[in-house]
Amino acid sequence: MTQTHFGFKKVAEGDKAHRVRGVFDSVASKYDLMNDLMSVGMHRAWKAYAVLVAGVRSGDAVLDIAGGTGDMAQAFAKQAGSQGLVVHTDINLAMLRQGRDRLLDEGLMLPTTVCDAEALPFADARFNLVCVSFGLRNMTHKDRALAEMARVLKPGGKLLVLEFSKVPQALSKVYDWYSFEVLPRLGKIVAGDDASYRYLAESIRMHPDQAALKDLMQQNGFAHVDIHNLSLGVVALHVGIRC
């Protein structure tokens, strides 16, 4: 039986998606609040920077993968305008419902669908931009997901991968203490769930670092990849251009 990582644990490949779904089912209702608390509000700046780099123009077609509570889709919809298209997706129904309700509260009725990034239900060369923010590390086969993202992008289209990454060695001890001591306790107090936030810390350590993710993107359909380190590498924005 083929195995993969779920945090630091080894699990059957077929079981990972179910386990990840359980994590996000558990935290969906407190997801935005926890993001604010655990990043001290910095996740808003990271996402705003990604939206700026995206450079979405009026009339563009945008696919938001692992769009969760809809903040990125909302920002892209403002840029794409009434002539554009922003599709809001997630593999987790509980997260998607949170996002759909948030978007409706903002007066936005966007196409919203549950889908697996490793098998996207969209035509080839459909989108000008694909974005996945804080979702790639949870995917079982990152290479398949990246190849699918390349498939649905128009030639010359842009992929944004905003994800936790690797900090300099000098900061690793402090970062590890915060990740493995503070985050689970915060999750327990606010969301009533320390295990999901322990998984979060573990999943970050198992995710490819900046250079390895760049290589993986280049192997799966992206001719040029730029890396933007944010907050000393706590987060990295990878920008890939489809071949």
C-alpha cells in the first residue's frame, strides 16, 4: 500500500484527503479568526501582496483553488469586474460554505464548486490566472495538482502559490517553539482543537522549501518561476508562467 505524509505521520495515500477534510471541517467556523490570531494579522498583508502581484485585469478569468472562506476570490472579483469570471473552489464543503456565505454577504454571487485540485473539472486553457493560497501543502500529489493548474491556464497565464515556507536557520528554534507550543494551545483555546493546529505546524515542515517548490513547478508546466519571500520566509509567494 502506497503511503504519504499527513504531518509527521505516514498514512495510506487514499486516507490523506479524508484526514485533511476532517481537519478543516473542525476549524472552518473559526478559520478566519485563527488566521488573524496566529499570524498577528499578517495573513491579510501576505494575501494583499499576492493580489497585487496577480495583476488581474477587467475581463480576466480566475480560478481560486482551496479558496476556503473566499477572501482571495472576493479580491479578484473586484479586479476582474462584471465582464470577468472568478471561480471559487475548495475540496472541503464546510470551508466552501463559509466562503460562499461570506461572498453573498458582500453582494458577490460567484460560481462556487467542490473540486479536487488533482483532477480539475475545467477545460484546457480556460483561465488567465490560477491561485492557490495556503492549500498546496495539504495536497497528496502536488505534482499532479500543479500539472492540472498548468493545463487549465492559457499559454502565458499565471499561477500564484502562496504558502508557508522555510525560515532562515537562525530563526528556526524560535519559529519551532511558536509552531509547536503556541499554535496548538491557541487552537485549543479558540477553536477547541489543538490537534488540527499541530498538524498545521507539521504540514509546513513537510512541504517543499522555496527552491524545491520552484523546481517542482518547472517540472510540471511552468517555464519561469519567481520566488517572493515574505516575513523572512515564513511565507513564500511563487509566481509561475505557463509554458
